[in-house]
Amino acid sequence: MNDFERVGYVVIRGALTEQTTKLLQYNFNMIKDVDLFFKGMDSNAIFFGDNQVKNSFYSYSAYCFESLMLVLQPTVEEVIGKELYPCYTYARIMRTGAEMAKHKDRPSCQYSATVCISEDVDSSYPIFMENYQNEVSAVHLAPGDMIVYNGTELNHWREEYKGKEQMQAFIHFVDANGEYKDYKFDKRPMLGLSAATRQQ
């Protein structure tokens, strides 16, 4: 039994090179700035977040992260030991006061990975994982590090963020031969499309 089968998650240090991590930082900041520009807001505006995390800026299916999902898919498949279908990506820029409640994920997130893209040098921001033995660990990820976990089975969360800004990306997969295989592409016609194109 490997580590993933035993506890439900595996941490991969240096999953992304420093150059790739920097490229994603620039790209995501550009997505944020363009979005805020068209909303008539500046880059220091208050982030309203989504239904899950307040005080955050978020993006579903940004091309850079959908591409990252495909690049990292072989690594995630090796960790899990299964053939996977890519589902979708989500990315957040967290600001002071953001927090994520304890939860398990929906079917499209059967096997997930969280990748640290940037971090406030003065404030590490761990993700808490509750493993198959109900043991809780605070997992610290540096930029370029990734944690792969069973999103539909493990509780995971983040406490209130004390730093200024932290950037993370989530990539989601399903077992290509499993019960959630119909959630391929998050039920969109193809990768890169918005959530509005999901089929019910």
C-alpha cells in the first residue's frame, strides 16, 4: 500500500519549476487586473470572493491553469495509480481574512491537487487535511509545491489568512473507469470553457 492509499494524500515538493511558477504568477495577476479593469476597479480593490471563500479573487477554467492540469496529469496519475480524466481548474488569490470551511468536494473533484503559486514571505498559509485515520495535519506548501488528495473523501480546509496575499491553483480529475467518469471536463464540451457550459 502506497502513501496515497494509506492516508489519502501525497505532497510533491517542487512540482513546478521556479520559472513556471513565476509565469503563472504573472498570468494570474494579468487575469485579475484585466477583470478588475473592466469592472472599473483597481488592483487593490476589495475582493468579494465566491460562495466558499470571501476576501478572494477567483477564476474558473483560466487557460493557463487548464493547460497546467494537462501538464501535471501524468504526475497525478502516477501518485494515484489510476488513469484519469481532467475535469476543470479553479484558482484563487487569497487576501487577509480569507478562510475556507472544512468540506469534502463534489464529484468532479474526485482526485484533486492544490498547487501553491505564490506566498506572502512573512506568512505561511497551510491547508489542513484530515486523513483516512481521522488525523489532522497542517500542510505547508511553498511556491511550486503541490498536494494531491482524494477530494471527495477527505475533509480539508484553511483557517483565517493572516498574511497579505497568497495565490493557489486547483486542478481536478476523475477516475476514467470509475463511478464519476461522466464528470469528464466537469461536464463541459471541452476544456477552457466557462462553468456556464456545463451540462446537467
